[in-house]
Amino acid sequence: MKNQTSEQLAWKIRRHGIEMTHLSGGSHIGAIMSVADIIAVLYADVLKYDPQNTKSEKRDRFILSKGHAGAAIYAALAECGFFDVEELKTHYANGSRLSGHVSHHLPGVDFSTGSLGHGLSAGAGMAYAIKKDGKKERVFVVLGDGECDEGSVWEAVLFANHFRLNNLIAIVDHNHMQSMDFQENTIEIEDFAAKWKAFGWNVIEINGNSHEELKSAFEKTEIIREKEPHKPTVIIANTIKGYGVSFMRNDILWHYRFPHDGWEYDCAVNELHEHKPEGVEDVYTPKGIQNPVMPTEQDDINNDHTFTATWKPSYQEKMRRVEAPAGSGEREHRI
């Protein structure tokens, strides 16, 4: 049901994401927020699909390889008619189809993900099969940038180039953060674009939170497909983790944390309402939060929670001073 703009869908993905993680106590709202624009443009303007015929051979295939941001794809599928929006409230619940990481038991999901590094390999296999059958459908795979530390990603990159899979488009949600820190403090990955080019891929680098640039990039993939028929394409979408809520932006805390009752939930909802597109209804809080709880000086907000900033040299010394078992002949050992 492509009856909404990508901007409207992106807002709904973020609003559903806040609600789903809030209700379930689930994680990864930062990743959900950064990838929302990519998912929205794909489902509103790019992908060929039929929610009434989810196994159609004429559909484009889509894999969210960064499966921990699964709430984003669940929200998009519900808003596009694959299942009822009301089911989103069961996210993470026992017996729910909406598991914490993406599950293929849900209509519209081609491949279960969550174990990072697998999605592009599966997508390359799908693209290879489609091409061997002489069909025109495409395969889109959204990866995380931290996920690109996985060797299996680069094996798939090599495979896709070797078999000239010009029907395969990878999109990297390059929010520059992973796990507990900024990416460059974890494992250096730049010059990221040069790496993909060296492996034989066409590379498009954009602002991944700009719908205009996303739409232009996807249009270019089709032009490239005609001019460079022997190469797969990657879109490196530079995004901001937590995009859409100011206190979540570039704060690694929100990789794992969910919006708790009080100022976290109230302020997140009201910030989204400040930028709600026309024609969009908030099914949870139609007018936002009235009389919201606001953070105080004692609340943990706008602090640097990266491993680099929070690790203290004294921690290492404390770890060394652990008494060895009696009779071991050792005065100390490391844990």
C-alpha cells in the first residue's frame, strides 16, 4: 500500500519504534532511528512488493541484515499492509511473531537476521539465483557499519563482484557507532568507500537521513545498472545514531537502552511531535504527551557514554588484584 510519502512513513517508523521498545523493554532504539529513513524510502518509493502476495516471484527481495533494528522493518511492514498495526504492541512478548531480531515467520520478511554478517551472503545468493533464471527483480540488503567488521561480509562482496551481480544493492547504515563506542575507536574502517571500490563495487555515498539524497541514490542504481552491467552497487548512507530525538543522537547509551517511563518516553514522543508531517496520525498519543515529565540536573542526559570516555585506568588495576586460590602459589591473577 504505497499510499504515503517516505517522510510520513519514516515518522511512523520512529514513533512505532519508541512505543515498541518502551512497551517491551527492548533494545536498539538508536539503530532503529538511524535506519528509519532508509527503510521508509525503500518501502514508499523503491521496492516492488505486494502485501497480499508476499511470495510473488515478481517481488524485489529485501534483507535487513542489521537485524537488531528489527522494529524498524516491523513498523514499515505493518504500515504497508502486511499485517495489522495493532500487532506491533506485541514486540518482544512471549509467543509473539515480532521477535527482538528480524524473523522470517512474519509476512514480508525474506530472511531471519540478527547474527551479524549473514545478510549480504544470503542476498548475494538470492541475486545470483534471480540472475541465473533470467529475471529482472533486484535484491536490497541493509547492513550496519559495525557489521562490516565481519569477514563474511567481505566474502560476499567478493562473490557478488565475481558473479557480476548488478541486481544486488547493498545499503550501509553508516551511523559511525557500534557496540559501546564510535566505530573508529572500535575497529577503524575508513576509507570505507575505497574498500568497496577495491572489491569491484560501484559506490554511492550520501547523507542517509536525507530523503532527497536517498531517492536520488536509488535512481542512480538503475542508471548504473544500464551503464555498468557487470557490477553490484553499494550506497554508503551516512546517518546519525538516534536521529529524530535530540538526547539520543550520537549517544551510544541508546544502542542498548529503551525509553523508560518518565522524561525519557515523554520527551522522545514530544520531540517527534514537533516534526510530525501533515496527514500522519499518532495512534498511541494523538496529541503528544500533555504535562510531560522533564529531565532534571540529576538525570543522565547528554553525557558521553562511550567506552573511550567511561573506562578508567583504575579499573585495570582493580582487575589485577584478585586473590588467587589458596595453595596455588600465586599471589594474584587476572580475571
